[in-house]
Amino acid sequence: MNWSDWYTDTVDVYRDVEVKDGNLTRHERKEVLTAQPCRVYQANDRPIGMSQTAASIKQDSMLACDNSVDIHAGDELIIHRGGRLGKSLFDTRAFAGDPHYYFEPFGAVIPGLAHQEIIILQEERVSQ
């Protein structure tokens, strides 16, 4: 199995970058990567939460992508489920944790398995 064949989703990455405004430096969220192949899979699927004021979801899932994709902890991710297959069913907004890199072992029996996995947090109020 080759990981690149397994990537059915795409991700857009947004990061806070420094912007000079005269003598002031401020931070602004900007898109730094677009339509990177990836795959989301759920390690912990929690039920929807209900309260008197709003419904909410809080899920932690995993995102797998190539080691060359530059994702940092705290980056905002817009994940297009099925985006690589031309079937963008829905978009998921999440935030990235620290990436965990898995490199190709020397003399690997099945080459092409190098990848990174990132724990992502999705926390939203459910709209009606």
C-alpha cells in the first residue's frame, strides 16, 4: 500500500503570520497551503453535546499526510472531505496539534509508507 493512494481528502492550512503596519507588527491569519492531499480518520468519535443554550461538537481525530506538508501546532485547517476524489461532501474546520513523523525504514519491504500524523481538534457550536 502506498500512502499517496490512501489520501482521499484535501486540506487548506491557515497560519498566524507577522504583518508590518508602519512601526507596528501585528499578526494576521493567512492561507499558507492549499489543497494538500491528506486523509482524516477518527480515533475518538464523541457524541454531540447538548445544553440549554446550544448544541456543540468536540472531536479529536487524526490527519495523515506526506512528510513534506508543513503543518505546525495551532494551524487552522479547512479539510475538504472527498476533495481529492472530486466529491467534496462537506468541509471540516479543525486545529492542528504537534505533527508526528514516520519515516521510511531502511530496507523497507513495502516502500512508500513514510507519512506524518497530526491530532486535530474540531470544536464547534452546531448551527441550525
